[in-house]
Amino acid sequence: MSEDTHRKGKTIDEITEGDSLTVNESLSDRDILLYLGMTNDNNPLYIQHGYAKENGYQGPVVPPVLLTGIITSSISKLLPGPGSEVVNLSVNFILPVYHEENVTFSFKVIKVDTMKEVITFSITGMKNEDERVVDAIVMVKPPKKKQEPLNGVNIEEVKA
């Protein structure tokens, strides 16, 4: 069996309280239409300008699940990174986010629980530098340490 070439994220031993990450994202009409097509969600608030304005919004809004997706994908890709598993997620959506608006997500590790093998993030999403749109607390199991080969044989090979 060849060496594992998949990148691994940080293990719990490589993460400390105070570690942080900043991610800037915006969601295009295309992104939103892809989501709507995949989920069959036909909420007019997400795509119809007139409907959104009649209901007190400046225009169509980004579905909240897409903002949550940015949070979880940032954890999966960046910190801790590949191999991470979200085990608890609590999100408050404070203000609407409109199509093409830039949102800056600030992630901060607020707790490292080595006994439970879980880290806790506090996440804030801001638009226009001064408008908080999202607050979240996310608990994540980072990837485990890579298993050392047993007498030169990977455990996966022994199981096969």
C-alpha cells in the first residue's frame, strides 16, 4: 500500500486557545441558484427582487445554510483542516446577507478539550466592516494523529 498522500489537518496537540483564522467570502447568484436546484428550495426571498423588497429587504438574501456552509468548509479546509469533524454547531443569523456582499468570518479557538478531543471555535461574520451578520459556536474533532506502521505494515493492510 502506498503512503497516504492526503493532506491532514492539525491535530488537537497542534492547536492552542487563541489560534485564529479570517476568511472573506461572497455568494454569487450562481452559487445561490446551485443551492436552490440541489435542495429544491423555492423560497422567493432568495431569488426574487420584488418579493424581497415587498418584505422589507433590500433585495434577495443569501440562504442561511450557505453561510453555515462557509463556516464548516473553512474548518474542513483550513483550521483544523482535512480530517476535521464538526460535532456541534450553534449559529445566530443577526442581519441578512445579500447576493454578492462580502462577509468576513473571524474564527477564534476559545477552548481546547484534550480529554474529549474537541476544540471550540467562536465565529463572527461581518459585512461592511461594522455590521455583524453571524455569530456561531462550533465544536470540532480535529483529525487524529497518523497511525505509525506496525512492523512496517499499515494497520489498514492488516485488516485487508
